[in-house]
Amino acid sequence: MAAIATVEAALMTRLLVLTTRLPYPPTEGHQLRSWHLLKALASRHEVTLMSFLRRDDEPAQAGPLRDILAALETFPIPGERSPIALGRALLAGTLTNTPYLAARYASAEFRKRLRERAGQADLVHVDMLPLMAHADCVPDGIPLVMNAHNVEHRLLRIRASIERRAFARAFLRHQVSRLHDFEQAACRRADAILVCSDDDAETLRALAPGARVQLVPNGVDVQANQPAATQASGNRLVFVGQMGWFPNRDGVEWFLADIFPRILAVRPDTQFVLVGKSAGLEVPGRVAANVHLPGFVSDLRPLVHDAAVYVVPLRAGSGTRLKVLEAMALGKAIVTTRIGSEGILLQPGDDALFADEPQAFADAVLALLADPARAHALGLAARRCAQSHYGWEGISRTALDFYDTLLEDAPPGAHLAEARGLPIDAVA
């Protein structure tokens, strides 16, 4: 039996995964996607993770992550630990063709270990665009997959158009063309690209014709996220998202400045709850008494359950918003912009209400506050949509099947060739 187990272990495909931060515990949307895909891959393959470590990552709480991995190595983000490294990244992002988004992950130690580990892998999974700056460390013949959480240059272009500070706006505009070219080169280099939405797939195919693009939607744990026993009514609105991500902060600031005052003019008792880290958010004084900032919470479900309406006032973004999928699974009535629900199969008027202008958004919220029965019906419809299309179990199967195809098409890595009795020089 021991011999059989040893042979089976030897024949397991070895995947090397690269991430920009620890995927667990997942406190941001992109971590949720990374974590669920990582769990799926580890259920069928031997997975090693090389991850950068942000200051707010919590390695002591990453036990479930370590449990599924063959090995885990972490590396500091140089610019977070050293002003000199931060200055180098800014200079590289300004004076060279490398965008700052990638330059901040410049690390000689990471590259050295990647060269050592990549040669022993059967496939390398690069989670998020910036780490494609290290793709040259992966030997030819080893499939390289990029997990594209967003179309980053498009997201940056929108951010630059919205940014109010002149110096920041000039810097962002300067970065857009660099990021466009970098993203295009990354798409051409990758053997396959995972995307969250059909919109992103279309954009990246146009950016790099001939690229192998596979839709693997974002998902939600529909079992862990259940509707409340009784539908909330009353006057409470909720948004979930940390303010360190620009689209979230821009959307909430827009909501507080241009939409919430219109709601309060009709229903002055309405309360707005922002769940997530709020550092950097400026709350206008005229609405401050009606705004609640509980900050990061370990379980957001009770606060979402207590709200009558879930608002998604985003004006920028790409991919799909996991916050919307969670709201759907929780059976909430949702009012969203079209960008806020981009790539999600919500039907306007049937599963959620859509509005892109301040008055229309305010009117949609007020209509649901005045009609709890309609809000309840929208929430049930959104829940059915989540169950039908966005459960992680089905999405994980799609990803695993696609990876099986990639591995079948590729020559075996060195360790598999040796285990199967093939000559090592037969490995491409």
C-alpha cells in the first residue's frame, strides 16, 4: 500500500501558484477568488504557493491555507518595508516601460526562488497581472496561466478620468499607456488567461488576438451565505467594501455626496452602513449623522441581513464584484449601477434595480424602502440567480476541467517524465 501511495504521489501534477498577497484569510474580493481557485486546484494537484506578504496579511491565521498546500513561501513587498525600495519602484514606473503596478513587486529574492521552483513544476499559475513581470523566470515548455481579476489598464483609465487631484491624475494618465502595453505583452506571453466575465474576455481577446481565454466566473458560497429568516424592512442601507480600493472609495464618496442627500430629503431617518475598512473615506458633514462605519467585521452577514437595501454605487471597475454575489446569495434587494453589476446575470427590474444617475439611483432606493414586498421579491430572485450560476462548486469544476486540458496538451514536467519512465531529454 505504501508503495502505491508513493507512486500516486509521484504522479500528481505539481502546480506552482504566485500571488500578490496571502489568499487566506480572505478579507478582500480578489482574495476570495484566489482562495477558492487555490482550494479547487489543491483538491486534484500538488500545489506550492509563493506569495508576497502585505503588511495587513495575517500569516498566523493562514492555517487552512497551509493545510491544503505542499509548500508555502512568503516574500515581503519591498516598497512596504523600505522607502528606498518604494522610491526605486516609483522611478521604474515613471522612467521605464514597466508600470508602477508591476514595479512595486520587484524582488530579487522572489525571482531567484521562482527560477528554482518553476523548473520542477508542471504548470505555473500567476494570480493577478503584476506578477507577470516575473514570467521570464518560467522555463519554456511549462504552461503559464494568468488569472486576470480585472482588465487593469481599463480600470486605471477610468480611475485617471475620475481622480480630482491634479498631480495624481497626471501620474495615473502617464501610467495608462505603460499598463496597456504591459497587459498586452502579458496576455501574449500567457498560455492561457482566466477571466471573470464575458466583457473582460472580449477586451483581452481584442488586446491579444489569438490568446487562449477561459471564462471562470467569480462565485459565492451559497450554503454559507443564506437569506435571513425574516426579510428586513425599515430604513437601513448597506454597502460592503474596503476603502483602500479606489473604485469602492470613489463609489461611496459619490453616493454620499450626490445620492444619499436626495434620499434623506424624502426619508430623513434613512441610515447608511459601510462595512469594511473606512480609512481614506471623507464623509460629508451634512450626512455624517446618518452614516455608520463599523469597519472590518469578521462576519458581515448580520449587518447585511439588517439592511433593507444593498447599494452598489460603483462608477469604475472590471471583472465582477464578489460583494454583489454575496448580496445575491444573502437574498438582498440590490440597487446597482451597470458597472457595479457588470458581468453578472442580474436582470434589470426582475433581479435587481439599475441606475447610473444620482436621482435615478435615489429614486430606486426610495421605491424599495416604500415597498418591502417588492424588495423581498427582488431578493429572492437574486438568490435564485446566485444558486443557478455562481456557486463555487460548479465554478471550481469548470476551472479544474480546463486545467486538465492544459496539462494534457503540455509535455510532462521533469518529475512526471521520470516517474513514468520517460527519458528526461524527452521533456520539452
